[in-house]
Amino acid sequence: MDYLVCLLQKNYPKRRLKMYNSLKSRGFTLIEVLISLVILAVSLLALAGLMTATTKNTTAGGRLTEAATLAQDKLEELRAIHWENIPLKETRDTPETRPGFQYERIWKARLNATNPDIKEVEITVRWTDTTPHSLRFFSALSR
């Protein structure tokens, strides 16, 4: 190292060379590293909670879509049969079972109070996961 300083002094005699002590070099202290790790850990925990909530909401949305599909299927079934053959009473279908869940579908038809050529149909789909849920569809079928 002394040899390098001597060479530099010979080549640049008018300039004053400064040598920095390695102990004064700037870097991260242990406290700065620990604080940054704590901030990183807190943000990762928040992201983990967000992932859990997102998964729950996606699952609930899937169940709601499945219930709507079951109601729509029943409505299409009722539209396909002859108008006079639609019974005017509450009817329960056999429960639809999906992996881990059972959907109950109830439907009833009644004559419209103002127009006897129209039957009003109400279809309700119920299921329970952590809490009971239901989805209700209303439609009108004409002669």
C-alpha cells in the first residue's frame, strides 16, 4: 500500500492525496437492518391476511354463482313444460349436492292477481357454509 501511495505522489506531486480509513466507511448498522426486517415482517403478515380474505371471498362467490345457476336451471325447466302443467303449490326438489355443500331448491308458482294468463314463479336456493345463505329469483311465465 505504501508503494501505491509513493507512486501516486510521484505522478501527482501537486495534489494532496487523501486516504480514507476503512473504519469510517458508510454502511448499514445492525439497528437499521433490524428495523428494516421488522417493517418487512409486518408487511408480509398483512399480505398473508389479505390472501386469506381473498380466498374466502372467491369461495363465497363461487357458491353464489352455483346457487344462481341452480335457480336458472329450474326456471328454464319450468319454461320448457306446458303452462297448464306448472303446479300452483310450493315444491322442493331433491337437494343438489356439491363437494362439501348441499343446496336446497324450493320453487312455487301462483296466478297473477290482475292477469290470470300469467303465473308468477319464485325460486329460492338455500345453502349453509359457516352461516345460512339464500338466493331468491322471481319471474313471470305467460300462456
